[in-house]
Amino acid sequence: MSELRSHRLRSHRLTAPARSVSDAAEHMLAVQAQDFLAGRWALGVRTKGVFLRDVDAAFARGELVRAWTTRGTLHIIPARDLGWVLSVTAARQRQQAAGRHRDLGIDDEMVAAAANALRPALSDGGCTRAEAFTRFESVGIDPSGQRGIHLLFTLTIDGLICQGPVVESDGITREQRFVAVDDRVGESVQPDDPLAELFVRYIDGHGPAGARDFAWWSGLTLTAAREAAERAQGRVQETDAGVYAALKSARRSLDDATAFALPAFDEYYISYADRTSVCDPENAGAVGPGKNGMVRPTVIESGRVTGTWSHAAATRNELPQMFDGHGADASVASALARFARFVES
């Protein structure tokens, strides 16, 4: 387990941080980001010496976008990778949302009307979610009861829109503009085998891991995940029966014992079917996901979850909630201070 955690710390670019935000995003491919600040810190903590403004600048340059890439969940992803990832995951997401869409009365006609309602705003710099909902109302679509957000989700997995530029604010903004993919995404890539590519990229940024972990992360069926692993043979190495790692491992520049303050929903914790290798079962309830689906920010030491914290508390120099037997020492304080510098500088 110690060797597994050491390898994952490097794969996640925690002990082997990337040189730039875009490099971190390309390596991870997609980081969970329904909490927008958490998603941006997920890239910040994996990059040397960057701040929130640097992540937002990558959105402004069109290098990054945010979209429902897997599991019906928002992720930050390199703009150039959005199209081919959705070519693998959109059908499954559409299938999983079908029942809810029937309940909401969402059909092809409503989706087309929603797309037409947004088109003028998309050609004029985009629109916020609230502005999108106002446009839906203007054509007789009630966005309440999650209907509006499900329409935005559908237009995203259909490849029409994504979230791009960050809305300027006096404080820490948590909002982006929805923009047209055709206008926002310039250069795009198309792998020869997108399913195999998705598996390889997952293993590069998350391995060692297996097909069951990949199925959870991608939202694909276990059958599809096993096929992806088979088709990726030769592009990943099998380190144990059914466990895969990248062909090349990043060079570590930080010690495994380094403490990290990871954000809510961080990939290091959430992107595996079995999380017991990094979190003791008796502490899993304190981390989540709970009944509200929340996964709290975590303190990581030597690759293991030793406590939880909050984004707001860290900026006030408040102590984290450490689990029994673990204290908030200087290394933990340094990890929290790094987040505070990230958002305040």
C-alpha cells in the first residue's frame, strides 16, 4: 500500500508537480469541478508556484474549459480534448439522464428551442447560467426544478456549448460564461482509438488503478472499461493482475511525507472504486460522499487522509479537523497556507 500511494502521489502530480496549469490539466485530462474553486485549486496544488489568477488566465486564453465530461459531473478539461472525450462518454451520460429528463419533460423539441434561445448570446461573448435561464424563459421554457441545468448539460454533451471565460468579480468568482464550442475550442485532437486513449490518460494521471476504478471514474460500464484496458495494451504497463500504471513515471521532487491540503472532490480521493488505500474506512464518513453528495477537502500526509478542512477556514488560518492520532503540525499548516496564498495573491 505504501508503494501504491507513492506511485499515485507522483501520477497525480502532487509529489511531481507540473510546470504550468495547462501541463497539469493535460496530464490529469479531467479534474472534478462542480465546486469551481475546488477544481481550480486541484490544478493549483499540482503545479509549481501558481495562483488562482493563473488558472483563470488559462480559461481566458481558451486552453481550459469546464464541461460535463463524465458521470454527469462537471470537470475542468483541456479545450482540445473535450470533443473526443465526449465522443466516448456522452452516450452513457445521456442514457443515465434519460429518466430524469422524462420527468422534467425534456425532449428533442425542447432541447432545440433552448439551443435557439441561447444562440444570440453565444455569438456575443456568451452568457452566465442566470442569463441562460432568462433566455429559456423567453421562449416558454421553465428552468426551475433543475430543468434549466439539465438543458445546459444536454447542450454540453451534444458538443454545442461549454463553460469558458471566468466572470470578473471583486472577490473570488465562482461563475463562468457558457460559450459555443465551435467558437471557443480552436485546435482539437482526435485519437485513433478514443476509448483506449481515455483509459491511457486515466492511468497516466491516476495509476496504478484497474478497470473497475476506470469504470467508476469514466461512468462507463465495467464491460466497456475492460474493453478499454484490453485495447490499451502496450500503452500502459500491468504492474499486478488487473492493475495498470503509466509506462513512464514522473520524477518526484517532493517527499512522499509532504502534507497537502486537497480540495473538495479531489481526484486523489474520489476517482477510484475503492478508496481504502488512502483513507481508513472509519474516517470515510467524515470525508464523504455524504447524503448531500459532498466530498470534503482533505488533509493528506504520506499519501493518506488524516483530516478535513474548509476553503474558507484556511484563509482565516483556522485549524483543520484532524482525525484521532493526527495533529496539525507545521507541515499541515504550510499546506493550508499554500492554499491561502493561491487565492489571495
